[in-house]
Amino acid sequence: MPRAAAPPVVHRTEHTLTVAAPADTLYALVADADRWPAVFAPTVHVHHLSRSARNERFEIWAMVGEEVAHWRSSRILDPQRRYVYFRQEHSRPPVTSMSGGWLVRPLPNGHSEVVLRHRFTVQDDDPAAVDALQEALDRNSERELGALAALTRTGHPADELVFSFTDTVTSPCAPEEAYAFIERADRWPELLPHVARVRLDEPAEGVQHLEMDTVTADGSAHTTRSVRICRAPEWIAYKQQRTPRLLAGHAGLWTFARTPDGTAATARHTVVLDPACIGAELGTHATLRDARAHVRELLRRNSAATLRHALEHALRG
């Protein structure tokens, strides 16, 4: 009889960090995957497929080195233990399986220990693939743990620093036409008054790198750099890799829904404020509430202008 194939070697990694923040606060950040693109630098976008109080499935796009990787994951949430188990439902070669968990342990004096574990296998247990994946996990895990620590050491409640808001504009145009305007960002300098320069590259189908110079109402200029995931004709997600001052993180989502009267186009923003920049940007007496209002107004103005021009351009054909 032929010899049975040896079982794949399971490799394990563990990354731990002690954070000066309550365990419940840290668990809430880990459990809410919708906020990950703004909080965690490697995460580009999370698209939920299903969810309940304890179980969820989603697609996720994340930076692995210089490339955007995409996979589908399922998670089990255990708020009593402050534990989140995750498993990739399909993995990107040479990875053949990936699972792990987040665990938040309360410590004395209001501190917490955050533990992030991974278990994985690779094709033929190739040593080079194992080393490359361990290096990527080390880099991304340290960045994610570091982001949790940076967010909680500001002295402000996390929910006051991380927030989301949406705006919707309706039009009799077709969703496909509105979507095309947002996708073709290389045309924005000609069509949008607040956009001065755009550089758009598409290294893979549905993945874009966008660098853009915008001008605000007070005449100041900002350069942003984003990764965008495009899924025609329903949505375009983006993650800013270079943000304006006041923002430690910013991710957005454009969605285009068909209605009986045409299209409902929605812009959603999720941001992380950087309180250390408030005084320099808004004045020494500005508060966190002032910064929240300023950022909300600035982003809403730009996204509303973009949506309005998109829908008007679509109607003109």
C-alpha cells in the first residue's frame, strides 16, 4: 500500500503587548472589524457577508508587504473571555490554512495584556514560504498591537477618537454611471474644483493606488495617498495611507444602490483623530469636540461635492 502523506506542519506565532488601557476597551476595538481599516495600518477594507452577536463572516483586504492580499474569514466572538477566534475560509497560496485568536487579559492598575496568535500551514512546508509568512505576521502583528497602544495612550476615550458618519445623495441617474465617475478618479482634476492633482495606478484588477492633492475652503492644500478596492457597480472602498494632519487614520466607502427613482449614492467615513495635532491645526483653545466637528465638516463637504458632481455628470451623459 502507498504510504500516507505526512500531515502538514503547523507553524505558530504569538505576539504580546501590555497596554495601559482597560481590557473591555481593547476587546471592543478588536471585536469591531468595521473600524479596522481606520485603526490598523495593514487593513484596507472589511466587507461583511453575515454577522450575529457571536459569529461573523467577512471578506478582508490587507497590505502584505507592498501588495494587497484578499481572503475570506469567519470569527467567533466571546466577550466574556474577551477572546476572538478567527479562521481563513480560503487562503492565498502558498498559505494552505490560517487561524488564530485575539485574547485580552486584564492586569492590575487598569492595564491589559493583548495576545495575538496565528497558526498556519504552507504548501509543501516550503522553508522560504514559512520564513516570508512569519516575517509578514511579525510586521503586521506588531503594527496592529502598536496601533491599539497608541490609540489608548492618548488619554481620551477610544469612542471619542474613532467615529463614523455617512451622507447620501439621490439622483435619477443609473448606479453604473455614478460608480464610473468615482472609479475614474484620474479625471477628477478636470471635473472637481477641490482636486488639484491626481495620480492613479491599477496594479491589479479592482485594486487602485490613488495619490491626490486637494484644496480646502480656506485655501490650504493637502496631499493624501490611498489604496482603493473597486467592485463594480456596487461599491468602492478606500484606505488612506497618507492622511492630513488631525487624522491618525481614515477609511471610506462609496456605495451605489438602485432605487425606484434612480440611484442613492452614499459616502461613509471612518476616522481616527490625532489629538496631538489639535492645537497646531485649530488653535490652542480647540477641544476634541471642535476637532470632531471640523473633521466631519471638512470630509462631508468634499464627499458631498464629489457625489454631487458624479451624479450631475452622469445625468449629462
